[in-house]
Amino acid sequence: MPSSAAGPRPAPGLIARTVGRLPPTSFFLTSAVFHYLGPSLAVLLFVHVDVLGVAWLRIASAAVVFAVWRRPWRVLRTADRSQRLVFLGLGVVLAAMNSLFYLAVDRLPLSTVGAIEFLGTVILAAAGARTRRNVLALLLAIGGVFILTVVRLSSQPLGFAFAFANCAGFMLYVILGHRIANAAVGGSGSAASLMSGIDQLGLAMLIAAVVATPLGIGPAALAFTHPVWLLCGIGVGLCSSVIPYVTDQLAMARLPRASFALMLALLPAAATVIGLIVLGQVPTVKDIAGIGLVILGVAIHRDPPQRGDEPGPPSTYREGNRMQYVNLGGCGLKVSRIGLGMMSYGNPAAQEWALDAGRAEPIVRQAVEAGVTFFDTADMYSDGASEEITGRLLGKFFPRRDDFVLATKVYYPMGPGANDRGLSRKHILASIDSSLRRLGTDHVDLYQIHRWDGETPIEETMSALHDVVIAGKARYIGASAMLTWQFAKAQYTAQIGGWTRFVSMQNRYNLVNREDEREMIPFCLDQRIGIVPYSPLARGLLAGTRERTGSQRTARSRAGDSPFRPADFDVADAVAAVASQRGLPPAQIALAWLLGRPGVSAPIVGATKPGHLLDATKALDVRLSNDEIAQLGSRYLPRAV
């Protein structure tokens, strides 16, 4: 679906960066204020509206807010089956938990329901304590909450049944909510990726509204006849299911699950402080002691080391790998000598050979573990789905945004309109914002023009690209697939105008496409422009996935007619011969040849199987002899340009 169909949404900016710098405890204080303001509004409604009706108003109003604010259904475009099950599960949990809480409060004192609810967080915190220090912290927090809460036994067995069911629901909320928060940012708390978790939460709230509607809309109908009651219901939704859940997501993205569960002990302590400030309720010595124990417990707690059940960056990232790092041409940006092309990841329904997010994840993880830090995508790959998958997975696997180099491209149509394509100022400025939104970041490291636009003055294009850099939305700019005179014209236009110049050229360059050796590559060498070739294996030809008979061994090779000449298969035979002599796969030989060519910084390698990346990284260690290089080039037949 073209990005323009949904309309642009601002990229993460000052607010997101500020949120990323705040300590996680600050989110709990915000949550605490609204956590106790929501029930006070709900109590006003209980007199007029049935309990399940109040619960439905809370859920439905929150769902409307998330729908208008975040349009969260868009996360379904790139979600795999397991992620959709998590969204569904969290939606059911939210519907049940919000309803059970009010059913319990209608029969039991709020303090009793709160104390029972806290039992679930104790279990989660205890399961992840792992150190004596954190066990002590947990005991102090439990003691403080016990002092602050009053449990009154009553003859309401149904009320206790609802309260304990709500406790179970709250545990599931913490588990599933923490999972989506970390799926969005990988446990790093990256400011640019925080909103992704909120989008997934919003989708779960929409599901909750659907689940709760059959039982809740009837009892809630009376509220629609009284504006004040309806406003109270909306207030309950904002105070109980929007602001607290959003701040929970912001905290979950930065904390292990056990740490988050322990910090929930701050809620009753904060309630006592709020009572003093807002209601003038002076706390007793007992209350002060309880608050002190909770604060002490939270203060001495330390986040435990992560285990496999809490996602984090690959443990072998940049440790023990053989990856090499070089400057991109003459600029200061360092890239891994192998770049991972992300075109293969997108929508399988639209492209048979594309992998969805679930199937792409282990391959991207393997690339990160191998030391790959350079990732290349484009807005038009799978109509933006590739960018969404790229942003999600890189945010998950890298601890910091500065740990990887992210490149994307602009030019091809992204919508039906006349201005939804090309390199006009209008399209470039709209496209960078759309790409940043899909990528979940506030900048790309390399923004490339995908092709030459003969309909737009090059002065307009270079000026617009310069403004993108000045705005901080791109660090460098690059170009792809054009004639040398066009590239030279763009560079010197930028120089005359005092604008940013291109630092890279992404061209088709491999053993069967060598025409750029005539002009483009000598020009790049002279101007110290980094070369990042795409299609280094010629769509699998040099890896042996195509045959002269027309037989094709992969889904990618079956996509479209063969663009190869008989002479190209002669070159592939030469590659296979050298590979046989070396006892290596043909792909390693073809990549080793390209890595050894003058000016080549980092070939962009596509990978749909783990073995593809293995060949690429092992090619770094292959050194071809002069005789082997001559053998590989001996059968090349020049193409007409």
C-alpha cells in the first residue's frame, strides 16, 4: 500500500528524543497519578451506569484515542503470525482485565483489590530477582505495600474471584506488554523506536474494544443520553487506559520484566503522596514507613543481566567476527565491507521471493552477529514494507542507533499522484518524512536517489537533498544507477551551488556487468566516491542458481524473464571452474573478485537463506591470484551502452 494513502506522519523528533533521556521511574510517577484519577471518575459513573458499561466506555474511548492518534492497524502490514497472536492475546487480556477490575471494585474495597493485584507483580519480580540484592529489594517493596494497603475480608466470594482473575490478567498484561515493547526497540529504549511499541499497544486496544462490545455496549447505552456521564466515561478511558498504558510501554521498553514488576510497588506509595497533596490527607507514621520501604526497595534494585527469554542485541555483535570496516569513499562514515540489502524482505503476497518479518529476522540477526553494520533499503521495496521491517529489526538487534549505518532511496512511484514520484523538491521532502516514519528513526545515514530524473532540474534536486541534510534527516547523500555524465553534472551542480555532494554510487557491478569500468568507476576513484555495488552475484547467476537451459533453482531467479546472454553463462562457468579448483562455493569467488576491485567499499548482498551471508563473510578472506582474476575476466563480452 503506498505510503501516501495513509498520509504522512511526522518522524520522531524532539519529543521522542526527550522521552528517551528520561529515567524509567519518571514514567511510573505519571502512571501513578492517572492510575488513581481514573477510578475516581469511574466511581461517579457507577451510580448511573452498570459496571460492565463503565468498563466498555473505558476500553472504547481508549481505542478511539489510539485509532485517531496512531492509526495502529498499519502494524499488521509487516507483522508475522506470531506477532499477530500476541496482539490478539493482549487485546483479549485488556478487555478481560479492565472488566474484571471494575467487577471486583464494585464488590470489594479498592485497597483490597489493589493488594490482590500486586500479588501477580510479586511473582514476576521474584521470578527474575536472580541476585541477593534484588531479593532484598523485593522483600522491602512487599513490606512497604503491605503497610500501605488495608485488606478487609468480606463475605463476597464472587468479588474475590473477580479480584484474583484480575490479578492473573494483570500478570499477562505485564508479560505481553513487555514483549511488544521489546519487540519494537529490542530492549534498547531507542527514542526513535518507542512509538512502535505504542502502535502495537493501540492495536491491542482496538481488539479489546471489539472483544468487550457484546457484553458492554448495552449497559453503556444510557451514558450516551447524558453528556456529563459520557464525558466521565471518556475521562476514565484517558486516565486509566491511555496515559498509564503508554507510560507503561515507555518504561517496559527500558527495563527487564522483573524490574518493571518491582517498580509497580511505587503505585500505592505514590497514591499516599497524591492524597496528601491533592486531598490534604496527612499520612500517618505507618504510611511514611511504608513509603520509605518501597522507595528503599526500588533504590537498591539493579537490573539483572538479560537471559534468552528477554530479547536483546545478539551477544556476539562485533565480538569474534571477521568483518572489516572501511570509510565510505573519501568521507568519514565507516561501513562494514559487506552491506545487507533489505529488498528481499517485505510482502510475499506481492513478491514470491520476498520474506516476511518473521522469516527475515534470523537472517538479519545472523548479519548483525557477523559484524554487518551497513543496511540498504528503499521506499519502493514492497511499497514501504521493507523499510518497516528494516527499522523494526535493526532497532531490536542493535543497542544504539549509532551502531549501524542505515541507507534508503527515493525516486520511484509511491502513490497514484503525479507528484508521488521523481526527484522534485516536493517528492523528496515528503518521501524522507515517510521513510523515517516507516523506519522508526529520526535520520538515515545515507539518502540515495534511486535513478536519474530527466523531468526535474538537477539544481532543484540537489538543493532539496541539501535541505534534507541540513534538517538533520540524513547525514550523507548518495546516488544509484545512472550515466557518468549525469552523475558528474549532479556533483558539479552541488559544488557550484554550495550544496551537499554525493559520497557514494550504488551501481550494478559484477563479473557480467562491467561497463562502469569505462567511465563511472574511474570518475568515482578520482573524486573519492565510495562504490557500493548492488546485484554482486547477478541475481544468482554467479552463484550457480541459473542454467543455460532456462532451469531456475530459486524463487528470485524464477521472477521474470532471464536477462542473461550466452556469454554471461560463459563467465559463470569460469567462476564455477575457479571455485572448483579452490574447493569453495562460486558465490565466494564472485564476491572475492568484487571486493578486490578498486574503489569498491561494500557490495550490497541480498540474503534469503543463512548460507548466503556465510558465503559473503567468508569471501572477505579469499585472495585471488592474478591468474585466477585473468581467468574470471577472460570470457567477458562487453555490452552496448
